[in-house]
Amino acid sequence: MGALAVCPEAARVGLGRWTVGILAACSALSVANVYYAQPLLNAISQDLDIGPALAGGVISATQLGCALALCFIVPLGDMLDRARLLRLQLCLLLPTLAAVALAKSAPGLLIAMAAVGLLGTAMTQGLIGYSAAMASPEERGRIVGAVQGGVVIGLLLARSVAGVVSDLGGWRAVYLASAGATLLMLALLSRLLRPLAPVDRGMRYRQLLLSMLVLLRDEPVLRSRGMLGLLMFAALGVFWSAMALPLSGPPFAYSQTEIGAFGLVGMAGALAAARAGHLTDQGKGQRVTLAALLCLLLCWAMLAGIGRMGVFIAGIVLLDLGGQAIHVVNQGMILTSRPDAQSRLLACYMLFYSVGSGIGAISSTMVYARVGWNGVCWLGAAISGSALLFWWRGAPRRGMRADGG
């Protein structure tokens, strides 16, 4: 087992630009599996003859799988060889995607979609954790930012790609194509991934899970950056959950395809992710956080002007730039705080993300139903302002270095 250890010099050589690019691309393909179903619900419900309510359960099943992955699978990266774990997950993902494509009943589809959510999330977070563990400390932020940029691209392109492939070959073709992409990933990563020793081979699985509660209790960086992430993702959830409501009605009456195209504007966040990680490596994480929080706050004045489409689009760019920059700085600071527990730290942090996204989604639709789009923007501004106030008053002083994390 000792042969699995990787020295810092080897890690530095093993994460060149080409390697990081492949890891980012694989992260994009992995996370896309979680979101392919969203534009396909109508086609799925017609094909399997299920009602709209049960079709919506496809998304719920996928998200359940995501939550289970964060709680029970992602932490395994601290107990097992990450490279071997990623290969195993890919081997399991192949038949799971085939099961979705060949599903003949609603129960079978829901079970398979939950497994897709579990394995897709585990793969995505596992690739980020592997990248962070293999990177040298002085380049960890840049590399995590680059791989996170791949996640952003995969998330945003998933809906568009699913729509195009479905139009050409039906909804089942989307998952068959994804299975083919997974087979390609397996071939690439089997050659690329280098053995990486677990940080604690003697830890039992129960101890591993309980230690996540200990990390939440003992790590101030995780708590403060996790709370900041919760508020940031809540703000993003407010916008993306309610955006389609005014755009689909008068005077716009945009189609689902046209509304979905607004998501591509958010690809600017991939650029912010890479740059924010580089600046974090230079010890400027707190300055990036302040700039990103100001972007997150100011964008709502632009988003409120939905009648002026150029201003509205600029507001989306500012929102996603700020959100992704904060996300990458958070990850860089958290992963640096305890290099021996990176997988568990990622899992804990992404649970903050899940809670924040859920709060934003629920609250935005409720506010829109009562007071319309301006109320949604006020809600987003209030959450963003709370994030700025939280960071200003507490986060820099809670056990973090003056300007690096």
C-alpha cells in the first residue's frame, strides 16, 4: 500500500496543462449527466405514458442521488485510493446510463436516475478532489478553478446538448451518447490517473462519516466559507429558478429553447473560475471575495431592468462571474485548511450548496407569485447583501489568514 503515495514533485509533473484540460472535460461530462433530464421531461412522460407529476419525480430522484453521493460516497476519497475509486464509479456509471436508456417503466427509470445522480455527482466531486490532492500547494487554486470551470460548462451545456440529441434521435439517445462518452472517459482516465494513497487507511467507514460532523465543529474556514457559499448559491437559485416565469409570459413570450439560451451567457463564469483560483494562489482570496460579492449585489439592479435586454444580459454575466469566483475561492481556502480531509471537506461544503440552492428556488417562486419580478430582484439583493455583511463582519476574522484563506 505504501507504493501508492505520490510525492509533491510527481504531483506537479502529473498535472500539466493537458492533464488539467482532460480532468476539466471529464468533470463537464460527469456533471452533465445530472442535468440532461431537465429538458426531456415531456418526451419521457409521453414515451413511458406517465403523468407530469411523476415525470417531475425524475428530477427529484436525480437530486436525491446527488445528496446521497455527498453524504456517503464523496467522503470515501479520504479512505480509498482516489484513482481506483474514480475508475470504479465510471465502470458503474456505464450500465446505469444504459439502464436509463432502456427503461420501460416509471419505477425502473426513477431508480436508474437516482443512480445517475449519485454516480455523476460522486465523479464530479471526486475529480475536483483528485485535482486538489495531486496539485502542489502553490497551484492548487488555479487547478481547482480550471476543473471547476469544466463543471460550469458541463452544467450549462447539458440542457442544450440534450435538446439537440433528443431532436435527432429521441430522449433515449441522450443517455446512450452519454454512455459512449463515459466509455471514452474510462479509457482516458485509466491511463491518466495516478495512484494516490488514502490519507487514513485505518479509518472505518462509520468513523469517516462521523468525522464530517467533527470537521463542521472544528474547522472555522469550512463553517464560514460554507455559510458564504450557502448564501451565494441561494442568490443564484433565486434568479435561475424564477427567470423563466417573466420571460415565458407577455410581452416576451419566449420559447423554452430561447429561455434556455440565456443559460449559455453564464459560461462567462468558467472564465471567472480559472482566474479566481489563480488569484487565490497568489494570496488574494479575500480581495477576490470582496469584488465577487459586490458583483453579486450590484447585478440585481441590472436584472430588474428586464425590459432592456442588453442590460439584463449584462446582469446575468455579472451574477455568474461573482457566483463562480466566490465558489472557487471557497473551495481553494477550504481544501487548503485540511489537506488530509479534502474529500470530506468537499462533501460538507457541497451540502451547504444544496441547502442554499433549495432555499433560493423555493423562496423565489413564492415571491414571484406574490409581488412579481421586482420582488424577486429585491429578494436576490437582500440575500447578496447578507452575504456581503456576513463576510465583512465575520469571515475574515474566523481563523483565516489575512488575505489568502
